[in-house]
Amino acid sequence: MVALRRLLPATQREWRNFLLGVAFASPWIIGFLAFTIFPVGSALYYSFTRYDLVRDPVWLGMQNYIAFADDADFRLVAGNTLWWVLFSSPLGVFSAFLMALLLNSRIIFRSFFRAIFFFPAIVPVVVTAFVWIFLLNIQYGAINSTLQAWGFKTIPFISSPDLMKWSLVVIHMWSQGAAMVIFLATLQDVPKSLYEAATVDGANAFRRMWNITVPMVSPIILFNLVMSFIGGFQYFTLPWIMTQGGPSRSAEFYAIYLYRNAFQWFRMGKASALAWVLFLLILLFTYLIFRTSGRFVYYAGATR
Amino acid sequence: MATQLTVTHYSQPWHGRALDLLVQILKYVVLIVLAISFLLPFYWMVSSAVKNDAQVYVVPPIWFPRPQFWENFWNAWNSETFNLWTFNTVVRYALPATFGTVLSSSLVAYSFARIDWKGRNAIFAIVLATMMVPDWVRLVPLFVIFKTLGWINTFNPLVVPAFFGNAFFIFLLRQFFLALPLELSDAARIDGASELRIFVRIILPLSKAALAVVALFTFMNAWNDYLGPLIYINQVDKWVLTLGVGRLRSAVDEIGNTKLAYPWLMAVSSLITLPVFLAFFFAQRSFIEGISLTGLKG
């Protein structure tokens, strides 16, 4: 009871502030209940049912979840998605970091280069998809058409199941402007004195990079990596527009499978179970990263 | 990194200096190669938009089409109801969503930044945590709810939630409000101003830059949004631009097509990128600062 009382406002002034604060925050609180808690909760309920939006949900217990164990489709999309997360996230972060490093050094036309590197991140995804479809076209795309003219063999960037995911990785690395800007802001905060001291001690560019820059921005590397993992698990729009998951389902990621179950086949129960598995996977992944990151991440001022 | 490459190298051995020079050269090579490959897709898009079919289906590719068919832009735009889809995108989706997001997110951010109430830190932690909840977990039940409300094929599912605050922008605005001096509010309180009055008359006018960032980002997210309209809107006369361009794409996939499929697709793609480009061109600083603010410790 004492503990509870400490959580509640005591004085009249505290009550006044509490009510005011809650009133101002009420749009979010109501929205949180209506658009997050309630849907996430009912998704959990639906995940234990069979539900086609027409007839009432039928209780199945754990059946939707158990069925995943020997569901070849589930294994395929889970495998594709794991591949995607493991390759696209580190490579995307690497791309963003490299661009930020280049921009942070003394170069001419810096804001011009920054604008070029940033812009792809804010282009509508549909446009990105259509432009790259054309660019990577097997016959008349800019790249393959050039290869043919020079007498080389064409490369089936988006028509071969082996290459499709890699093509997506390249497009992903091309649109890392947001992560790049975050890196850039952090790099500018690294004290110059560290570099000067290292230079006086005879450290070359690579050593300064490895022993100063990387440790100093490692928290942001972690931040960008986690954000990228969370986004990667939910990757949908680009592969959906480009090939609807093809060719040969090589780009059929988890979210595409979920979308098909929910909005094409109206298997709302199964889709909800898929969504919850995804949610738990993301939580687990994030937890594991934070647990293991202590060894790799340097927090200035932390004593650990 | 900014200065160390040009610091004088008195104490370095000759091979250290050679290495640094090599790094300098390498840096510009990488920079230029990257810049060209980043621009190439856009150049390909715009240059293909003014080609005719003979200039598209040809090896090697034509980088400088001659003659140019500028009428492609006009013809492609009028080949479908792009005017209507623009109206839907802007007036029925982006503008109301932007208004709702700015209004609600700033109110909520004000509560977390400038009103000292019990439990606010705990609630704010939940706000941040919601950013981790994947949209896909909410999508199925929300669809069921909106269907029950009869909101399918309306813009309500896209617009109404915007009036309940966005975690990301609440965070961004809270950071901004925290930086404003507390004395401003205290002085107004002593004069008997209500909290709402302080918010509207003092805090909001001082936060125009941050509000502009939120408005800009929300508007652009709506302009670029594909998944939301895909799920909730199937009636063609209620489509938005991102769904509409897909119409032109199907012509590309037809075998033996000779109807300027690629030039038209690229022309409309260029046209719907143009507003984003202009916004970025004139508000580059807002974009960059808005994004860097979010990375600096959440």
C-alpha cells in the first residue's frame, strides 16, 4: 500500500499536474489503447482461431502455430527473411558508414555529395522499384544492354532466383541516406583532439580509423543495426512491387507471405499467428543483440 | 576525421605519409564512383522518359536520346486519371494526415517535455517501446476493425490514426521542447496563463522549425505510402498515385508491347518524384537535421 501510494500524486498541485499531463497526452494514450494494445491483443486471440472475415472465428487452440513446424511455405519465407536480415542489415549499415566517413573528411563539394547520397532514401518506393526493374532488365536495361554491346554475357539480375536477393541488397545499400545522416552527425561529435594525439604518436589513417572512429561511433552502429534488423524482418514493399516475391519465390519474404494469407486468401487466423511469431522473433533478436553488444560497443564515460 | 588527414606529418615515417596520400586518392576515387552510381538510376529514369520505343529497345543503350519526346510527360500523365489520384493523395490523405499528426504529436510531446506529472517517464518509455512493435502485428485486427466500421475504401483508416500521435514524432518534438528555457513557461504561469495557452502562444511559435520537420516528414510519408492504400483502398477512383503508377507498369510486362510502356512509366515516375526532389532541394537542412536528431540518443 505504501509503495502504491508513492506512485500516486499526493498534493493538490501534483494532482493538478497529473491531470493536465494526462489530458495533453490523451491522444496518444487513447490511440495506444485503440490502435496498438487492442489490435495486438486481438491478433493474439485470432491467432488461435480460423477466421475468414465472413464466418465467426473458430477456436483452434495452438493448431496454427503447430502447423508451422511442417509447413514448407513457412520454412521458405522464414529462410529467405533470415538471409535478408543477415546480409542486408550489416551491408546496409556498412554502406551508410562508408558514405558518412567519406563525407566527414575534408572534401570539395561536400553538401553536393551529401545530397546525392541522401536523396535515394526519400524517393517513393514505387519509383525505386520501377526504375531498378528497368535498369536491371535482362535485355534493354542500362547494364545488360551495355554488357551485350561490349560482347559480354547478360546477367539475370532480377530474373534469376540466385541473383534476385543480391539485387535487392544493392538497392538497399543505395537507399541508406537516413542511417548515413545519423552516422554523419555522430562522426562530427568525435573530439578532434583524439585524432591529433594519435597522429603525433605516428598512427596512420587506418589505425586512427580502427582505434578511434569505430569505437567512438559503435553505439550508433548498434542503433542503426537494430533499426535495420527490425525493418528487415518486415521487408515488404520493394520485393512486392518488383516481382511479387519472385522469381521462383526467391524474394518471397515473411511479410509477403503474411500479406497473402491475410489480404489475398483471408486466412486471418493464420496471418495473426504469423504476425505474432514475427513479433516474438524481433523481440528475441533485439534482446540477443543488446545482450552480446556490450563486448563490442564503447560507451564514453561508462565504467563497465 | 575532418582534420587528421591534413595534419602535418612531421613525426611520421615516409611510408606512413605515402599511405595517407594513397588514402586521399582512394577516397576521391570511391567518392566519384559512388556519386555516379547513385545518380545513374535517376538519370536513366529521366532520360528514358523522353525516348520513343525505338530508342528503348536497342543495344547499346542510348544515354542521350535524340530527338527527345517531351510530350511523353503530358501524354503519360493523361493516359490515366493521374489528376484524380493526385487530388486523392494530397487532399484526402496527405494534408489531413499531416494536420492530425502535427496537432496530436505536439500536444503529447508538450505533456512529456513541459508538464511535470507522476508517471510520465514510465509512459514515455512505453511510447518509445511501441516503435518496436511491428506494423504487421496490428494490421490484421485493424483491418477487421475498420471493416466492421465500414471504413474500407475510405481514407479514414489512413487519416484517423494520425490524430492520435506518432511515437517517432512525439520523441522528436519532445527533444525540441525540452531545449526551450523553462523560464518562459514559468513567467506565463505567474501571469495566470493556462497550460493550453502557454502551449499555443509560447511553445508552438518557438517551435516552427521542428513542426515544419514533422509536417514535411508526414506529408512525404503519405505521398510515398504504398502499403496503407494497398490494403484499404481497392476502388480505382479512390486510388492514390503510388497505386496508380502500377497501371502503367502492367503495360511493361505485356509481351510485344509497342505502346511506349517504358517511357511512360519512367515519365510518371519522374513526375511523382519531382515534388519530393523540390521539397528536398529547398528544405535540405530540415531533412538532415530532423533525421540526425532521432539518432542522437533514444
